[in-house]
Amino acid sequence: MMVSIRELRVGFGPVEAVKGVTFDIPEHATVALVGESGSGKSVSALSIMRLLPPNARAGGRVLYRGMDLLTASKKQMRNLRGSEISMVFQEPMSSLNPVFSVGFQVAEALREHRGLARRAARERTLELLQEVGLADPAAKLGRYPFQLSGGEQQRAMIAMAIACEPQLLIADEPTSALDVTVQKQILELLAELKRRRRMSMLFITHDLSLAGSIADEVVVMRAGEIREQGSAKQVFAAPRDDYTRMLLDLRPRLDRPRRPRKRRDDEILLEARGLRKRFDGVEAVKGASFRVLKGKTLGLVGESGSGKTTLGLLVARLHEASGGELRLQGEDAFRVPRLAFKRRLQVVFQNPYASLNPRFSIGQTLTEPMRIHGLGGGEAERRGLAIELLAKVGLTADALFKYPHEFSGGQRQRIAIARALTLRPDLLVCDEAVSALDVSIQAQLLNLLQDLQDEYAMSYLFISHDLAVVKYMADEVMVMKDGEIVEMAGADEIYAEPKHPYTRALLASIPR
Amino acid sequence: MSLWLLAWQRFLRDRVGIASAIVVVVFIAIAAASAAGWVARDWGKEVGVSYAPPRFVKPNPAEQKAGLAGPSDVSRNDYGIRDPLAPELAEIRAGLAGASPTEKRATSLAFGADKWGRDVLQKAVKGTETSLVVGLASAALAAFLGTLFGAFAGYRGGWVDDFFNWLYSVFTAIPYLLLVLAIAAVLGQKGVSTVILILGLTGWTGIFRLVRAEYLKHKVREYVLAADSIGASDARRMFAHILPNVSHVVLVQLSLHVVLFIKSEVILSFLGFGVGIDTVSWGSMLAEAPSELILGMWWQITAATIAMALAVTAFSLFTDSVRDALDPRLE
């Protein structure tokens, strides 16, 4: 065994984040640590590197080739970090130092740990950048992080991590900030490097299917405890634990059938023709035309920078369109008075932690739209309506007097949905409405959205980077790339017979 | 539980904060009592002999004599010319001797007296009122202007932002004292309200810059976008949604500027651009000090210094604690 973790406990103040975790990382193997937020997976990994924040207490043993890392001296740890054990983090943009060039940062690790001279370090850096598959590595040496794309940054981070030929590579959600197509490339790169350099890898992820595609062994964690561990094959084929089974069932899959829904006549609610948006000379949306049918869901899929969010904001009139036409039930939507328009079209945003005003109680948040639009007779009636809506989204009336920070992410998104419903809109724009949430919460919210759609006969414009989620929700799907809609078809057809090469590439990138 | 309540709970755990808050409250109470006329109403009355020493100091007989020395009748050589005002002068002298006999003045006071025999302790109390009123009112004015300008500049952007940035540059480009003198010249008369206006009108720049940056940051946050999507007006987004989220910055700046302006008032009054002679402040007390120190009369400067040091230190510590309570990430 390369690393043996025995009864690891980590606590922060009164909170115990990791409650006695035991697992091994064998030589030349990949172990995936899977769990939702708060499961203690990242804390466990950080305690191997002993990079826990100063207020943490760690107990138990972390043995690396017989040496207990929890009690090793600072000097021993410094020698280990980077040269024997190294780490790749989630956000490449914030892990790279923005004021130094990529070449300098990779070379720094070499000079520090290997004592290479400037020239030798430069040559070795060039080889490394080549090895991690950066195109034109010589030119990339002098580039600064902001000049690279997310995928290129993550490749540079990996180059830095493998610079000193580590025995163990810890990858903490290395692809969750990246697009699916890039994610696939990075995963392939990591698997390839691990094989070629005969390393072990600890791969931390919230995504069980991702773990399945890369790991030999899987450890499933929840609330600081291990729920199941075993070979990847066994965990996927015959999960023993209820929680693992639930995660497997809930993970959005392309082959999951859509829920049957009430059919409505195909009345056009919203129609866009040649919608365009230009920011300082950059065309973010290049002429989008589509229609949303009454009571139906139009899915919008695209990677970061595709312009899908901008398109959503254009439709909601939160951005002013540079050109094109938008019709709401035949009327020119850009001419409808602002308040009247907002009543008919509401938005649910991506990040439930940012979309609620932290200084407003939930009661204030929910009654404010009604007050602005003069709905409900008085404050008491508005409060009654708010309580009704809270019940609809599965929250109790005592939430009215609480503040956003007292709720979990999933609960906050429920509140955001309730706020959008206060105006009884015809169309709800959901901009990555479930992307920030754990899979179990995601599934609940998707079902809630569908129930609400049936109840209120709302239409949805459902924007997401996640093809599986869109497939589950949408009647029709459009795929967006570089500001253009490249393909639009019924949900079943587009997944069965994708026509555009980009759609095919997207579908092929999904981990299964 | 609201964020304000959480901040209050954090503040209650901060011992230094509580202690400094108590001192600040005591100072404000003294100033309020003085403003209401309950204490130090007669600060201008000449109750003691000139430079009467504090009671806890042993009187120096030589000084006492010097202090008591009344108008002497030294006969002068008039070179044979008769003083035409002699009868009037004699009359005035006689009247003065009857109305305010020097014998009735106290020879020592609790914390001594100034040149005209006014009680230094009372002056210090009255000075507290002046200095705190100037500090609080001018900080409030500066914070109001800075927040308003910053909110508009940051939220609106475009030419509004350009205009306020230009104004900011103009105000910060002119040397401070020159600007203060110019405004003092325009406003004409000396007095507490003039000093408040001078400090408030020149002091908003720092707050403006911070509030503008906060608005720039917050206006693109999702909760503001969400407020837009439910139909909240610009004014509502600026002041009902964003302002409560940046108000901790304003509050901390407000309390920092109170300290700053108390010190500025002292400097202004010391230089003679501050409050008029009919008012007393810590600054005007210090302004009298140089000539007194030469004579060894240290009590006035001591009283003003102690009062000022206590108030400023307490306010500064209070500000630190408020900042820690409102923004726990800084700890």
C-alpha cells in the first residue's frame, strides 16, 4: 500500500467533518473519493497533504509508505509536498498565480525541489507542457494564466503537479469547473499520465459516473463517514449501500425516460427571430430564432462562452438586445411596458447563494414582487400568499422570518423558485437552475419544477450545460455554440440522431 | 436571524469593543448634557483669578502674587500735559472695582483656570460638546455625500461615473488646507456650523471611492439581477437592495471619519480657522496653550489633551470592533 488512512478524524470547532475514515491507496492505482458537498471528501484529501486550515484538529493516522504524515515534521512535509505527493485543484484560474507566466510557475517547482538551473528548468518545463498536451508549448511558456482557456490552465496545473515526478497525485474535482468536452480530454490525460508514470491517483469528485470512468476503486462518503468502498466494477454493478444506490439512481442519465406529461395544444407563447447581442464589438449572440410553446419546455444546451446565459437574459429583458425581434403571444415583447413584461416572465438564476438578498428575510423576499406589482390586497394577504407558495415548494411557514444564510443551497433554490412564482408568470427562464446543487437535491428540484409546470401551465426556457438534465426536462432542445444555435430538434430525436458534429461531440463526452 | 443581529452578537463578545463603546457613550452623554445646558453652562464666567492653579497643586506664592496683582497706581510723568481722559478713566476704574471685585474670585479651581479666570474643567466639558458635535455632524454629512455620490457613480456608470470621478479628482488634487481655507473664505463667518460644512464638504472623497467600488461589485450580483427581474426600479435596487449590503462599509467609514474630523477640528481651531472666540473647543484650548506653557501653566493643555486622547482612542477601538463584528472575514 502506498497510503493507508486509518481512523482519520478531522474537526473544526464543535463540528466533526470527518468521522473515522479508513481506506487505502494501492500502488499504481486510482482511488476515487465520491461524495456530495459536506461529505468530508476534500477535507480527507487535504489532511494527506496536511494542508488543513489552522483551526482544524486531525486525529488518527495517515501512513505514506510507513511514515505517519499527521505527525511528520514540517521539513519532512515540505520535502514530500510537490515532489512525492502533489495536488491538482478544482479552479485552475484561482490556483495559478495571475502575475507570473505559466512557464515561470512550472519551472519554479523544478528549481525548488530538483535544484535545476534556470536553463535546464526551462527545457524541462517545455517537455512537461508538451506532455500534458498543450498546443504550441514554446509559445505558452511566456503566457499568463488569463491568456489561457480553462482547459489549458488545468493542463498547466497538471504539468506543475507532475513536474517532480510525484508518486501520488491528488486531483480534487479537477474537471468540475470545465466544460464536458474539455473534461473528457483532461480525464484522458490524467489516466494516460498515471499509466505512463506509474503513479497512484486519488481522484475526488461529486460525480459518480466520472469516478466510474477513471477509478479502479471507489470510496463513497457521506457526512464524514464512508458508506461503501470496493472496486469500481462492484460498486457500479452491485452497490451494497442504500445511499450509493440512490446516487446511482438519481444521477441524470441520457437513457432515463422523460416523465409523461399532460399534452397541451401547441400555442406559441414566445417567439424570437434573429435575436442578437453585441458587447463592445464581440458578438455574444448571433441571431437566435426559436419559439417556446405554451406549457412546454425548451431546453438550451451549450458550453461556457456559448452565449446561452446571454440569450436567456435577452429573453428576460435583463440585457437589451442589439437586434432582432421578440414576440410574446404575438405582441412585440420589447414594447410591452417593463412591469407588465416582468409579470409574465420570471427568471431562476444559477447560484442560490447569490440570487437571494442576504439582508432580506424570506418574507420580505417573497412579498416584495407582489408589492411592486400591486398584487394581493394588503400585507396580510401577501404574507398568506407567500406561505402558500412556500408550501408549494416544500418549505414551512416559519421560513418567512428567517434569512437566506439559514438555509441550504437546495432550500434557497426552492425559495428563489417561490419568488419567481409570486407573479404567476407564463414563462420561467431557468438559467442553470440546478447546476450548483448536489445530485440528490438536483433530482428533487427537477421534479418540483415539473410538478409546478403541470400545475400552473407554465412554459420553461431551461438553460443548462448538462445534457442529461436538459433531456430529462425538455420537450425540445436547442444546442448553442459560439453565439449560434447549431441544432434544434425534439428532445428524443436530438439525442437519438444528433445531426451537427458539435452535438455529437457533446454527447460523446458525457461520462457513462 | 438577521445579519445585523448576528453582528450584534459578535460585538457583544468583544470586550475591548464593549469597553470602548462605554467610553464613547459617556462622551456623547457629556456632550448631550452640555448641549442641554445641564453642565458647563457658565463656562464663560470668569470665576477664578487669572491662571488660578488646580486645587491639587500647591500654590506657588510668587505666582499667586503675580496673578493677584491688580491695576497699580504708579504715578507717571505726564511731561506736564494733562490727560484729557483722566476723569473718565477714574470713573471706569471706580465702577469696575465695585462690580467685580478681584477679592471675590477663587484663588484655585478643580483643574485650574485660564488667562481670564475661566474654569478649565468647564471649558473642557464644553469643548467636548463642540468637538463631538463637529466630529459627528461633519462625518454624517461626509458619509451622506460620499454614499450618495458613490451609489450613483457606481450604479449608473457612464457619464455619471465620469462626472463624479472628475469631482473626486478635483477635490483630492487641491491641497487640503488650501481647500479648507478657500471654503472658509466663501462661507465667510466663523463658527461650529462653518467648520461642519468645511469638513463635510471636503471629507466625502474617501467614502465616495469605497462606496462606488462596492456598488460596482454589487450591481452585477445575481440578487440585483433577480430584483431587476421581479421589476424593482433602479432606485429600489440602489437603496433597498444594494445599500443594506454595503452599509457596513459606510458605518465603519462613518466612525473612522468621526475620529478624523475631531482631529481636523482641533487642527483647524489651533490654526485659527476653526470655531470663533465665543465658542470653546479642544482645538481653541490648545491654541491658547503655547503662551501659557511659557509661563508654566500646564493645566489647560493637559485637560484638553486627556479629553481628546480618551475620546479619539475610544472611538478608534470602537470602530475596529464594529468592523470586526460587521465583517467577520477580516479577523
